[in-house]
Amino acid sequence: TTINGYLQTLVADVAQGRYEQAPEFLQIVTHNVSRLKNLVEDLLDLSAIESGKELHIETVNVREVTETVLKQVNSAKHVIQLSYDFDEMEADPHRLEQVLRNLMENAVRYVPEGRNISVRWLKTASGGLQLVVKDDGPGIAAEHQARLFERFYRVDEGRSRSHGGTGIGLSLVKHIVQRHGGEVHLRSELGHGSEFICEFPAP
Ligand code: ADP
């Protein structure tokens, strides 16, 4: 609707030889086209994973996955801590990268600059493997936690939108981890940060 509205106004303005507002309108259109593109890409991804598209399981180097994601997300303004109990695991490399990218994009998006974000690859007592992304950001109130992994669920729609969020990231994370035979858990308290735990079965 936004794209349509601004384009129609622009068409009418240009027909009358008026160009003053064109740069601003084109900026708004460009911003919204990019949001639409993100949304379509996320939805296609989610539908592919939900409809049972095959995973391509191979030995994945988790340090490489982490480095790749850190280059992709804009994390320069946060304090990033990394730790590894293991170097490799069996997973779909593209999907595993997507899980970490979504969790890191959220952390960078919702955690104030200068605060801590940690990425830990842990081995549990029972031999399971965990990817844990923890931050000391605003946290998530208990009443939102049960629904947070649903598609389009956002605690603060305006804030998510203005940061380029589509509300699909966490449902994609949950589905990808489940397809690997694992589970996702959230530990968070309002005002006391969030910890997203992706637990994969023992190899
Ligand atoms: P979005 O595209 O809106 O980020 P997600 O499914 O990735 O969608 O996340 C859903 C909601 O969970 C977000 O809109 C935000 O309110 C909340 N959220 C996710 N990660 C964090 C975090 N690290 N700290 C605080 N809130 C978060």
C-alpha cells in the first residue's frame, strides 16, 4: 500500500512537472521494496523448511560459520564474545548459518550499542550440542515468551519494523533446529537480557 501510494503521487507530480518531493518519495519506495524483498525471502525459506525440503547434512566447521555470520551482521558496536567446546558438527551448513544469522541479527537489532552478545558452542553433559546466543539487552517479558517463535509475532511491531524485521526470524530458527532433531529454548527476563538455546541431539 505504501509503495503504491507513493508511486501514484509521484506519477501525478511528474506529469505536472513537479519534482521537489521526488527524491524523498523514491527513498520511501526503495526502503519499502527492500522490506518486501526480505519478507518474501523469509517466507519462501520458511515454507521450504516446513514443507520438508531435504537438509544437506555434512560436517560443518562451527568456527567458520560463526566468522561468516559475524561478517554479515553489523556487530561492530557491540562487545562480542565467542567460545567453542567443539569445532565441528553434523548439520546443514546453510541452515545452521541461517539460525545463527537470525539470532545475531536480532541481538544486534534489539540490544543497545556497547552491550555484550555472546555466541557459545557448548557440549552438554549428555553429549548433546548447543548453540547459545546470549545478550544483556532489554530481555523479553514472560507473557510474550510462549508466542515468540510464532511467525509474525513481534513484541513491539513498530520497533521491529523500523529495524527491518519481518517477524519470521525466530520461527525460521525454531523450524530449522527441529528439522535437525533439536529444540529451541528461551531464557529471558524483562530488563535482564535474553538467552536463546538451540539444542541439537548427541551425534
Ligand atoms: P523480527 O523480524 O521482528 O526480529 P523475530 O521472529 O526474529 O522477528 O523476533 C520476534 C520478536 O522477538 C522481535 O520482534 C523482538 O520483539 C523479540 N526479540 C527477538 N530477539 C530479541 C532479543 N535478543 N532481545 C529482545 N527482544 C528480542
